[in-house]
Amino acid sequence: MSYLVLARKYRPHNFSEMVGQSHVVQALGNALNTGRLHHAYLFTGTRGVGKTTVSRILAKSLNCTGIDGQGGITAEPCGVCEACRDIDSGRFVDYTELDAASNRGVDEVQSLLEQAVYKPVVGRFKVFMIDEVHMLTNTAFNAMLKTLEEPPEYLKFVLATTDPQKVPPTVLSRCLQFNLRPMAPETVLEHLVRVLGAEDVSAEPQALRLLSRAARGSMRDALSLTDQAIAFGSGRIDEASVRAMLGSVDRSYVFRLIDALARGDGRTVVETSEALRLNGLSAASTLEEMAAVLQRMAVLQAVPDMGAGDDDTDPEIAETARLAQTMPLDETQLLYSLCLHGRGDLGLAPDEYAALTMVLLRLLAFKPSGATSVRQAAAPGSAAEPAKKPLTEPPVSRAEAGAGDGAVAAPAPPQASRLAQSGVEPSGTAPVYPPALESAQAHATSVQAAPAPSLVAQPVYRPPTSLDSRAEAGLNAVRQQPAPVTQPAPSAPPSPVAALAALSASPAPPSASVAAASAPSVNLVEPLNRADASLADTWSGIVNALIDGGAVTALAQQLALQSELCSRESGVWTLRVAIESLSQPAAREKLQAALQAALADAALVLNVEIGPVSDTPARRNSAALTERQNAAEALVQNDPFVQDMIRNWGARIVPGSIKTLSA
């Protein structure tokens, strides 16, 4: 006798042997026991989940006569009567299976329906089973509608499909539909252990876990892969042979990559990627395995109790739990998203391993906590390296100091902004600090206390060298004109961001410079003691100071920007946010720790409530940036030189090309 594959040898013969489809078994069992039988059933689901098996068991339940030949309709077919044995062997005359993939025309369906007028020959019911019914043509569906709606009392229809969306609604409405679910890897693993025990085949537990995950919810695929693994391992299933057969990535590489990314170790990431290349392991499988591990890590981080029922014999569970405690919550979510979207980048790159390396290094480039680690304090008397631009750059205030008597200060050119970052004061600028950060005035002795005028952006024009004499004359005329003067705007709220930028750019006395260099965080104690500052002004100044100093990043930064300070009494600060996802405990704790460090108050408690907000730092910064952009556009459009170029030379201003120097 020829060898019978495991998928056919261990096909369930009754409902009690069905695995992973308890909801279908319960519904059909109750219907058979109570006699409430529908005339048409539709079984849907992916491949290898038991659609054809359930159809045959249902046919046996309808036609079983029992061991003594006197039985009736039952939910537990005996399996030994003539009807049960004939259905299992595929020769029962009253059970007809039609493959709609190869018999999809109206002629084949009409030939089947012609048999409906005849009563069963040997059985109690005549059962028509149409597999892959979605492959039928529209005319074939239309031909069976009437019979499907009102069949004879002895006729039952059983339809099976992997794509129910392609089945017409007129057919769906005439059937009782059951969706067979993909099976969990744990369910597949348990069934494989039973099958291999019956076959007397030794197998390593980790090898069976790999097979159950590779089956992707299909029991038939799992048994077929097990057959292949037995042949590959010469009658034995071990982890090494299964990995070689499947071409799957050893999760030790995955754990090594995630651990290196959590520590910010770029060298280990690159070396591990090269090891994957040398061993010929798939880059796509690596990202897939990483996504699976990160998903489990995210679940353990959000709900630690979910890991209580895990299999203690699985060595990967302990490593996943350790990494879940090592990597922050926001980095886990970011890396999971990068792994999902990075699989699409592999096909675009000339080398998939180079694309894999870039996907992994992308986390280090956008690491939420990396903004503070790259900032280095400048040594006195040496040139400091410019600080890296943060991921979310705070908007620049519309209120800055002006140089001269009543003159409007022009935005600093790029060279001046770089000098400001390095701690060198550009000539001709005298910043004025807003009241919310008045304590910063102690570090800038050259600043006079005066109301800050509203800033009007004055871009510096650099026309091409190819302009003729007429354009040069117009340019010289514009350069000789005095800058327009605007009245001070006392109602404009001062910007703490401008004050902090001026603080880093202005020269300080030697003693103040040494103190500033040794300070680990922003000092916000003195501004909080001002009686003339409202809660909104105070909170806006604090938030922008913390962001500029790199004290808060990622989700904690968004919580600070999108929140409104409601009260601060007895060391308890209450914030209100409109977005519920921002009120996560992790973000609140990071913001609370930043405030405690900045205020030197370890007893400070931060509470977050959900509700509507009206005045947040984000809205203030957005309004200031919009006003600054509008002023810059109006200034350029009304400039005499620009108007002369438009009139006489046909020039035009490209929409969106006008940007403030701080944008």
C-alpha cells in the first residue's frame, strides 16, 4: 500500500476530532441534535482550515444509520456503518462533490441540478457539496438560485469558498454562513505533538514551534510541512534542519538586533546584518520575525499580566520579556512601524541587505531619546560643534528685540544663526527677554528692559550676478532706503523660545558663563514666582524652554505642547489635554521628571485630565509662526525692488517659496 500523507491520514472523521473550530462544531451539533437543519450551508475560510472536512462530517451525520443500522440524524456519526465508510472513501452515491474551479460553467451546474429531482438512492439525504463556489460564473449562479432557495426536503446544499466577497449577495442570503478561523500557532503545535506521538517520530519542541508558525493558521499546511521535515531530517525533526528547510531566520539574530537598537549600538546592528548576508538568510524574513517579536513586546509593555500564561519551556519568551523592559514604549512602536514599512523598501533597493541595514539604522537616526545625548557642552575658549536640529523644531516667536532706536530688526542670516548656536554673539543684535523667562536676564548684561516691538521679517536679497545695470541700480536704491518702522505691539505675548535662543547667543560675564556651563538643566524657578504672569503664559514659557533645552522629546513633548495648565497648587500641577492618547502614564512620568529636574522640586506631582483646551503652547507657537510667515510674504510682495522686477522684467513670486529664516 502506498504511503498516505499526514494531512489525509489524520483528517477528522467526526466533530469531536475537529481542531480550532469549536464555534462551528457547536452550532452544527446543536442543529443536528434539535433537528433544526437549514437547507444550504456556506463554509468560508482560508486554505486548510477544514471546510471540506466539515462538509463530509455533516453529510455523515445526516445519513448515518448507526452500528445496528437503526440510527437516525446524529451529531456523532458512528464511522462504521456503510454510509459513513462510503462517504469517507468518496463512493457514496448520494453525496456529490463538485469542484467549481474546473466546473464553473452553467452546463455543469445544470447537470448537477438535474439530479435534484431524484430522491436519495441509499441514504436519508442527498448532499451537493460545491467547493470553491466563488469560481462559478454569473450565469451558473443564476441557474442555481431557484433550486438553492427552495430545494426538495431531501436535498442539502453545502458550499465552500476561500473568497466569500466574490459570491453574489443573492446566494449569500439563501445560505447559513460559517466562517472557519485560521488556527493559532499554539493550537497547531498541540495537534502536531499528538500526530507525531501517534507516528512515533521524535521532534524538538522548538522545531515544532517553527512549523506551527510557518503554517500561518492552516492545519493542512502544518501537516504537509511536518511530512517534509520528517523526510528532510531522515525520520527525525530537529530545529536546525527545520530552519534550513524553511529558510527562516534564527531568532537569536532578531534578539541581538533589537537589543543593539535599544542600546543605540550601531556597530552591532551593522555586524549582525552582515552576518545575515553571509549566512544567506532572508532580509524580508528578518523584518517579519522582528515585527512578530516587537508585537509581543508591545503587548507585554502595555499589559504585563498577559505573559502569565506563556509556555515556560519556550526560551524565546524570557528574552522577549527582558527586551520589553529594556526598550521604551515609544521606541517599540516606532521600530515596529519601521519593520512593517521597511519590507516594502527591500524590493526598491539594489541590495536587500543594504536596505535591511538602512531600515534598522533608521531607528537610531530617529531615536526619540537621542536628541539629548548628542548635545555637548562647549569648552571655554574653544569652538563648539553646532547642536543637531531636533525632530520637532519649536516655532520662533514673533516678538524679538530690535537693534537701534525705533528700527526694525532683520532676521539673522544663516551665518548668524550658526554663531548663535555655537555661543558667539553676532554684532549689532541686542535680544530682549520676555517676562516669562525674565530670570535669563542675569546672563545678558547688555540687554535693556524695554517692550519688544513686533517683528517684521526683512529678508536679505542676493540677486544673481547676471542682472544688468538697471536691476543693479534698483537694488542699490532699495538698499539705501531706511527700513520701515512699526509701532510696538504691547498685546503680543512674548516668546520664551526667542529668549532662550538669545540667551545662548549673548555674551555673559565670566562667572555667569561658568555657572551656565555647569548647569544640567533649565532653571525655571524665578519665572514661576512672577505674580504678573498668567497660567497660560507661564506654561508656554516653561514648555518652550524645556523643548529648546532637550529635556522632553517624543510623546512627552507632544503632551506638553498640546496641554493647558489648569492649576498649580501645593506642588500639584494639573494639565488638561483634548487627545486621550497623549495622557499615557509613560508620557506623564517623563514630563513630570523633566519638570522636577528643571524646578529642583522632587515633590512635584503632575496630573493629566481629559477635556477641551483653549490656550496651549502648540497653538501659541503656531499662531506666532503663521503671523511671522504672513509678515514676511507681505514684506516681499510690497518691496519696491520686487515690484519693479515684476513690472519691467516679468518676474513672479513662486508660491510657497518665501520662508522666514527661522522656518
